Amino acid sequence: RAKAEGRNCIRFFDPKMQKALNRRLELEADLRFAAARNELLLHYQPQVDHEGRVTGAEALLRWQHPKKGTISPEIFIPLAEETGLMVPIGQWVLGSACSALAAWRADPRLQALTLAVNVSIYEFRRHDFVEHLLHLLARSGADPRRLKIEITETVLAKNMEDTVEKMSALKRHGVSFSLDDFGTGYSSLSYLKQLPLDQVKIDRSFVRDVLADQNDASITRTVIALGNTLGLEVIAEGVETLEQQAFLWGHGCYAYQGYLYSRPVPEPAFRELAGKRFPRPLAEPDGEN
Ligand code: C2E
Ligand code: MG
Ligand code: MG
Ligand code: MG
């Protein structure tokens, strides 16, 4: 902008902006080496069925920065996507998830669980994504039927044909797919129909106010009905209270994830949780009784 205004025009950056820019550049430089320096790790958040049993986990990436402490993926994933670092970081995530799944095979409490992994569009649209993932699965000895890929609606908007082709190729090996943050993007019904999905995940922004906000309640009910009609499993994220769980259960959603059960935790803690039986959903709060 300063340049466009001509050479004789002197403009100063807002010092606050300059500081933010420096911080960003520093973070980007650090992120470049985060994987090699062993600063990345996965946390696991349980997914629970209507009987209160743990059926699997979502792997959620954490960056343990040596000076800045734990940095949220909400901050560094967008940064990684903007700087071309998403592909190597995503490869680290998939490799780690496959290793975890392979290790779980030896533990009776864990061997039947699925592990859901978030995949960015920047990874998914790579021409060798399928080949690379199949290689990681084979190398680790993980069972592809235990791996679930979470994609968001941005993946769909790009190139439908390529997306369907990649999903189908992986599904032939047993990998399943979940549509994350459902309802927040601009998915059309035709996408949903064309895609070989296994699950839709109701975004936590709807779940949060499902009891207080009529619109969120309507959207949630509609998404559940839509998923069920299409033969997809419906899972709700961000379930924090028994009342939310009861609402979801009452409207046909039988899989849950959220702080009600557990925050995302390191692997040893997840192993403990996996054997746990959580309370089953109560009747609806405003039900008959
Ligand atoms: P997401 O995939 O939608 O993951 C769910 C987020 O909701 C996680 O945040 C999780 O910690 C949080 N959450 C779960 N239950 C509750 C709850 O009951 N209440 C509240 N308030 N929050 C809850 P997190 O771990 O900070 O991750 C944020 C986002 O970063 C993820 O959203 C995902 O889009 C992205 N992300 C995380 N790990 C990876 C990864 O390995 N690869 C990629 N590409 N993206 C990732
Ligand atoms: Mg997710
Ligand atoms: Mg989500
Ligand atoms: Mg989300």
C-alpha cells in the first residue's frame, strides 16, 4: 500500500503491527523446525457411544514450544497452511497416528478403537496423498479400518472429481471419512450425496447453545435427520453437559465427543480412559417425565 502511494510518500507502520509481524515471522521460523525438534505431539480425545463406551479418539495436534509453552492449533495450523508447512506437518501427524494405531493393536482395550485424524485441504489435494498414506499404513502395520480421516467442507469445494477419487481409493483399503465442522461451511446437499462419507460431525458452535438457542436447536435436529437419512453416522463435537447429550440422543445422534467425557489428553491418559464406561444419556431434559 505504501508503495502504491508513491516514492515520496513516507508511511510508518503502526508499531503494534510491526510487533505482530515480527512475532509471526519468529513463530513461522520456529514452526519450520518443530517436527525435527520433537516439539509436536498428539493428544487424544475420546469418542463415546450411546452406551457410554469409548469407541475411538480424535487425534489433536499440539505444539510444545520451548519458550512460549503449548501453542494452540487454532494459531499454528493456519500459519502452517499459509507458509507451505502444512504438508510436512500433516505427514508427521499421519505418521504418528499410524504408529499409535499399530501400537494399539497389542492392547485389548485399544485394538478395536478408531482414530480420527484431521487432514487439511493442503495435504489432501496433493497428487500423492493417497499413495503416501497407504505407504504410512503399510510401513507402520496399522489396520486401515481403524483410521478415520476428518475433512472439512473446504476440501469439497475444490475439485469434486479428484476428491471422490481419492476418498474411494482409500475406502477400498478400509479407511473411513468424516465431514468435520458440518454446517459451518457452504456444503450443498449434492456434495453430501456424491461423497463416499461414513460420518458427519456436528460443529460445536451448534452444540454449545443447543438448549438456549432455537436456531441452533433446529439446525442440530436437521443435521442429525439429514445424516441419518443418508445413512451416515452422526457425531456431535463439543458436548459439555448431560443436557446437551440428552438433547442429541433424543434427536437421533448416538456418538459424542467433548469435555463432558474428557479434554484431549496425552496417550498414557487416553489408554486409561479407553477402558472407562461413561454414564449413558439421560432422558431429554424437557421430556415426558
Ligand atoms: P476440530 O477438528 O474441529 O477439533 C475439535 C476442537 O474442539 C479441538 O480443538 C478440541 O480440543 C475442541 N473441543 C473438543 N471438545 C470440546 C468441548 O467440549 N468444548 C470446547 N470448547 N472445545 C472442545 P483444538 O485441539 O484446539 O483444535 C482446533 C482445530 O485445529 C481442530 O478443530 C482442527 O481443525 C485443527 N487441528 C487440530 N489438530 C490438527 C491436525 O493434526 N491436522 C490438521 N490439519 N488440523 C488440526
Ligand atoms: Mg476434527
Ligand atoms: Mg470439528
Ligand atoms: Mg471445529
